[in-house]
Amino acid sequence: MTGALGLTGKKVVLVLCGGNIDVTLISRIIERGLASDGRLCRLFAHVTDRPGSLAHLAKVLGDVGASIKDVEHDRHFGPADVASVDVTVTLETRDFDHIEQIKKALKQSKISFTSARHS
């Protein structure tokens, strides 16, 4: 197309439709949007490799209202200390304030962690 369309000063919307939309790409776009809005976060916790440690982490997260979307409990490629384990947790959250509440609860429970991006 060449030439002006006469859209200056008007609201314009691009409508996407049809069966040729890549569902995997749409999913990635949605998840990135959720993360950028503070509705999805990822934490890397370091817990002891003892019975109940993972359950304790899940309880702390549940008590503060975080919904666990995904958890990876890595015993094989974790830290050099064989008595500890790395746990990666992806959480559904309400907003950035909620993420801060989660971090505070983890600190109060003496659970060592780092967070991805929005730390």
C-alpha cells in the first residue's frame, strides 16, 4: 500500500484472526505480559535436602497466597553441598506488591532465595 490512509488523529486497532496464529507464540506473549505485570514470577530457593523441606517451602508460599504454577526440585545438578537442593518455583501472583509480600515471608521463614528479573 502506498499513500495516506487518512488515519491521522483516529484510533486504529489491528484485528488478529484466523487459524494461522501460532498458539505457542501466543502463549509466550501472554506469559511475558503476565510477568511484566507482576502476575507471574520465578524464584530460586535453596533448601535442605531433608524430608519436609519442599513441603515447608510450598506452605510458606501458600500461606501468603501464591499459587504454584511450576516447581523444579533439582537434586542432581544443585549446589556443591549435597545436603541442600535448588528449587525453581514459578508462581502466579496478584501484582508486584504481592511478590514483595512473598519475598518477605520467605525471609521471615529463613528460606534462602533469589528472584528472576523483578528483584
